[in-house]
Amino acid sequence: MAERWSLQLTFALIALIAAIFYSGKAQFVFNKINQIIHGKRGCSPIASIGQVTLHYFGTRGRAEGIRLIMEGSEIQYSETNFSKADWPVIKEKGIETGLFTFGQVPAITTTTGLQLVQSKVIMHHIGRSVGLDCDCSDIHICETLVFGAEDLRAKLGPVLYNPEFSAKLRDDHIQSVVYTWLSYFEKLAPVEDNSTDADGLFFASNRMTWVDYVMFDLLDTYVEFGRLNFGDDEAPTIDVLENFPKLKAFYEYFAGRSNIAKYLKAERRVPFRL
């Protein structure tokens, strides 16, 4: 009798799994199971990563988005900063130990034994650990935004680190590149929607995700870029978001979130500089 009930239960479970699979709801169900196990939202939540040590130069650069998501999520972290003069020796040692996988920073180490590089990979991993991963149905949207942000970000380096950088180079870059790309992101930017339970402006999943941190970091970088002061009345600062109302609304909303607002005003925040 017991064997028969066990066999019937097995067939019932197989039938249930098959029904879920063929209904097209398998990913939704697996997502919910994962969420229950980890107690966190998102397509692929993971366990907490512990305290973090961030390895980077004493600048904002590609580490600032990582700082923002750790500040916003109240993750305890410290930093190991170094100068460009110290970098060659530190780089060689980091490659030998495996910390700097590609001979680049930022990198993080954690009290749970994790070593990780690549700024957006790090941000995503942290997001997964604190329930900020995108919903499975929105992965394509989130990847589009992140890779688009990387495309625009990559265009800034050659300008910002040009030995002959000037107000004219800044203004030309804003006019010819930044405004064009911001117009793309403006079409993807969130708008307030009273028909959902979202309590703010978010790029995906009707809630805060790690992608919002990526987008804020990108916008904040260009806001600061436009504010660069050249000590010349003929080179006024530029409000890069002036003609992009949806992006500006998102930027102001995000900057006003409690933990982020505190960090933006904190003395420990590295100033934006060349």
C-alpha cells in the first residue's frame, strides 16, 4: 500500500512539473521558489556577501557605482586606495594573487571569501545579494540599459583624460555625443504610473534594482562633467539634464533617497575631479 501511494505521489509530482513547464509558467514558479529560499526578490537572488573591501584608485571613476549601491543597501565596506604611481607594483602583485583577473580595477574582496572584478559584474552581484536583481521577465530590459550605459561611459574616457582637455572639448563632447545618447535614454526613462504599486521612479521591474544605480551613476557623472569649472566666465557650467525631463525627474528622485542623499553630501565621498 505504501509503495502504491509513493508511486502515485511520484507520478502526481511529475504531472505537476510537466503541467507547469508546458503552461509557460516554469520560470515564474522557479523564480518564486528561489525567492522563498533566499527571502529576496529578483530573478537570481543569492546569499549575503558579508563585508566588502573595495580596491581602486582614490577617485570616483568606475568604482563610484559600486560605492553607491553599497551605501544605498547599507553594506559595510572599506577601501584599499592607491595612486597611479603605486599602481604598477600593486597591479603585478594583484595579477600574481589572482585578485586582478584582467590586470584592472575595481576589484572587491569579501569576508565570505569572494574575489570579483569588472564594475558592472560587481554591482550586479551585490544587487543579487540584497534583493535588487531584476525580475526574470525584465532581464533583457536591464541588460539593454546596462550595456547602453557602458557604451556611453566608454566615450567619456578619451575626452576626460585628454592632456589638452578644455572647456571647448567638454562642450563639444556634450553637444555631439552626450545629448544624443541622453535622448536615447530619455525614451527608456521611467514615468510616474499610478496604475502600479511602484513607490518611485524605476527603470525596470516596478521597483528599485541594481540597474537604477547604474543609471544614476551614469547621469551623475555627466551632471558633474557639465559642472566642471574652468575659471573662465566664457565657459559656463552646463545643466546636461535640462532638456530631458524624465531623466532629470529620475535623477532628482534617486538623489533624494535617504541613504543616497546622505552619501552625496558626506565628506568621505571623493570629489569629482580630472
